[in-house]
Amino acid sequence: MADNPQVPPPAATPETPPPSPAPEIQPANVSDEKSLAMLAHILGFVTGWLGPLILYLTANEKPFAKRQAQEALNFQITVLIGMIVGGILTMVLIGIFVIIAVSIVDLIYCIMAAMAVNKGEDYRYPFALRLIK
């Protein structure tokens, strides 16, 4: 009788449905580091070398943010040198074009850097004097 094919299988007991997969949440420190790194590049355009310098000096326990602040600081020092050269060349009337070109390049590369860092990628400016190591 135990092998009777007429006996229905036992009724399924109501189980709790499997938990839905939780969205991937990054640890707070990773998100904070990415935000600080992005802020370093944005502050680089807004304040020049001062914003990245402050972040570089204060982000000791956040290695990603410190590396990106260092990169932004090096680039802003390069931009400052370009602006000084443009200022000197204004006596020959070509300096205004140099200043405009340096400003446009600064804006474009700071936006590109902020977008890359927001994705979690290390960004290196294509040309910058690496004075801060």
C-alpha cells in the first residue's frame, strides 16, 4: 500500500517566499571617498589649487580621495602656470587667447575627471606636471 500510485503527494506547506535580492549598497566609506574625490576635481575648477590642496591634506584615511586630490592639485598647478604664461603674453596680445584656451581645457578636463571618479575609476590628467608626489 505504500507504493500506491493513487495516493496524492503531500500538500505543499506555505513557505515564506525567498527574499528579494537587495540592491547592491556600497559601504559608506566607498561612497564618501568617491564624493570627496569628485569634489576635489570640481573644487579644482572653482577655486584653483586651494580646494584640492585642502582635500589632499585632510583625506589621510581615504586613499582613493587622497590620490585624486593629489591629481587635481597637480593639474591645477599646471593650469596656474599656464595662466601666468598667458598673463605675461597679454603684453603681446596673444595672452588673452592663451588664457581662454587654458580655461576651456581646465573646465573640460575637470568635468571628465569628476565623471570618471564618480564611476570609481582612477583618473589621470593627460598632461600635468607631477609636482606633488
